[in-house]
Amino acid sequence: MDHVRRLQRSPVARVKTPVTPFWILQRSPGSILLEQSLVEAATAIFKGRVDVASEILRRLSAVPKPMGYSEQKLMEYMLSALKSRVSPVDYPHPVAELFTEEHLSSFQSLYDLSPCFKLGCMAANLAIVEAASEQPSTNKLHVIDFDIGWEGRYLNPLILLYAASVHQAGNQSTLKITMVADSFNGEKRLRMIGDRLSELAAQVKVRLAFNIVRQKLSELSRKSLGCEPDEVLAVILAYKLHRMPDKSVSVENPREELLRRVKGLAPQVVTLVEQEMNGNTASFPMRVGEALAYYRTLLESFESEFLEDGSERGRAEEGLSRKLGSWVACKGRDQVERCEVFGEWRARMGMSGIELKPLGRHLAAMKALLHCWPLPWDPRFTVKEENGGFCFGWRGRTLTVASA
């Protein structure tokens, strides 16, 4: 409450200032006080003092917010999420929206716009291609994708398989992609992805087989997925596990069940790409603080890419607001977003019998790709190898980690 009163008395809160250009981004005192007040509201909720939290949020909603575009967006998202946590009837949770085609489209926009998200999948692709190259007796690669799938994820394997086939006296390489879907939603979009990939495969002379399989976790097996003994088998788990319930909310523990099933497929390589956030087992106030730090960094990184607002950025930001809403506003089974830090993922994979394969030898290649990003390169985007994974971030904060 003290933070709110100081903010309302502060001259910073009464003066309208222009948006700070991305090259001199600095946090204003007003924004710092706002974040402290938001964490205070989260603490009050955590302690069961809903009346106190409601009063803090009411005051914060009335406070002018003279800050940069990214800070303004973050405050709006977090205020909305906390209001939904306090009063879900008046401010409904965004649970259903996280499973819509619109949300999948927004995450596609985020994937396309952010080097940290896209390069994470490209790093995973390097591990898949390397696994294929370690099996010179076959030119067949089978990729099983347990997420929604984007055609851009397979661009590198297609091109590199073509390059490999050139060195095999012209033998045509075969790429089989199996999408494992858990519902009938999005079939049209997946079919469109398959059509575009088929066109690309034809251009680079790679034989492509694209399949969509709908199965329960308990039904997954090499036979049901069409795995053959003479092919290199790779599994993609990109931004998938954090959307699955674990033992904290489900006796069945679908997350661990999936990892056991993946292990049972005996793949040559499993790739994991996830956001680097501690948003599952942490206390509620810590989760809010983590969300503020993570999404502030991510939104600030957008400032280096876009001098003006665009529809693509708008879609990405709408998706981020829903993700943050799930992380903060929801609890129990309603909390769809359950992000972990890389150390936790590494431990969970190890307990399932899946051992880490360090990617450090590809670090130079990933740095080169970062420098070749389609938009003007910004040195504040970083890539480093740490504990066997590739960490992609902005100004020292890791946003995504890719591992194999």
C-alpha cells in the first residue's frame, strides 16, 4: 500500500513523457514502484487478504502510467491477470482462449518475430541433423512432433538432408514427419503446413511423408506411430511440456507419462526447447515477480526489432497477455502454463532415462545465425552454452533454452 501512495504523490506519475527510444531504454522510478505494488498485491492474495489486494489493484488502475510502450503493456497485462485471480467472475480466466487457433497464431507470430524463440528451434534442428549424420547406413529420418508444429521448424532438416544426399551419390533422402495431435482442432492448419512442406521438399529433392496421428498417451508406440527399423528417429518437444499438467495437479501426471512414452520409442535424439521461467512450484508472489521480470525483458527486446507497432507484433503481444494471464490468474488444473527452468527440465528428462547430449560444439554456428537474423542485428541479443544447453536471451537474461 505504501508503494501505491508514494506513486500517487510522485511527480513522475503526473508528468507525461514520450516513449523512450529502444536504444536508451531505462526503467522509470514509476515503473519500479508499480511493479513493487503488483508484488504486494500478489502477496496479499497469497495470504488470503483479498480485500487488501483488491484495494491495491483499484488504486493501481487509477494511477497514470507515464512510461515506455513495453512497460505500459506489461502493467496492463499484470493488472488484468491479478484482477482475474481476485475476481474470476468479473474478470474471467483466459483458459479456453489458450487452446484456440487464434492463440496458436499469436504464438506463431512470437516464434517468427523473436530470435530467442526461433533460434531455439534451429538449435534443436542441428541436433536432429547431427543424429542423422551419425547413421550413415540410412538416409531416412523420421521426426515425431508432439506440439502444434510450424513449417519453419523443418526448413533446416530439409535443406541439410538435401546437402547430405548430394554426398551420397545422388541417393534421395527421405524425411517423415509425424504430428501427434491430441484433438481434432487445427486439422486444416496442419494440412496446410504439410502442403507447404511438400512443396519445399520437392524443390530440394527430399522425399517427404507427412502424417497426422491422434492418439492418447497410453496408446503411443513405435508401431502406432509408423516407426521403421531402418530410419533415424527424432522427437521434438518444443514449447510442449510446460503446457502439460504434472504431479502437483494430476495423479496421472501426463508430463512424466509423455517422457516415459518418448523413452520407450527408443529415439536417436530428443530435442527440448522451452522458455526459461520458474513458474510452477514457486510461491504465488515469486511467480508474479518472475513473470514481471521475464515478460519485461521479452517486451523490451521487441523494441529493438520494431520502431512502429504492427499487426504481427500485436498478435504476439495478445498471445503473451493470455500466457501471462494463465500463469498468474489461474491455479490447479486451470493453470495451463507451467514453465520450469532448464535445470528442472534436465532433471526430469534424466529421471525418465533420457540423457543430455551437450550442444556446445554448435555454439559458433548459432552465433553466426544470430548475426544473420533477417532484421538488423542487435548485440543485446545473446546466445551462450550453459550446462549442456543453448541459452538465448536479451541483455543477460535467458528467455529460451534448447537442449538435446
